[in-house]
Amino acid sequence: MFQRGKKVKGKKKKVIRKKYCRLCVEKMVEIDYRDIKTLSGFITERGKILSTKVSGNCAKHQKKLAVAVKRARICSLLPFAAK
């Protein structure tokens, strides 16, 4: 069988770390659209919202995050796209 982090026939297998929801760990109930520092950690340089697979958010927080980013864009706090 394959074991994590051990050599298997000359090749080293990567250790896969489980992603966790940062918002669940911090016990954030509400995500405020005015908190640009928090929101900017979940968008790319080009202005796109990171997916759940990349960011590690749970479905509940990912939906709240998307709504908050969209509200911040409408209020001109975040850009729609980078130039």
C-alpha cells in the first residue's frame, strides 16, 4: 500500500494537508462587506473570488463571502477587475 510521505519505488509521495475554513476557526458569524482587509485575502490579484477548493472555505462561509465581495464591489470598496 501507499503511505504518506514515504518513498514508493524511488518516488516520494506528496503529503496532502487537509484544508480548513479560516472563518470557522476564527468563529466569524457575519462577514462584513466593509472589512476590506479580510475580503482581500479571498480574492486574486485580478479581482476574482477564490474557489472553495483553493481557499478551503466551507459552503456556508463561501456563500456569505461571495455576497460580501459583491456588495463591496458595488460600493466601490473593491475593484471589479484589475487593470
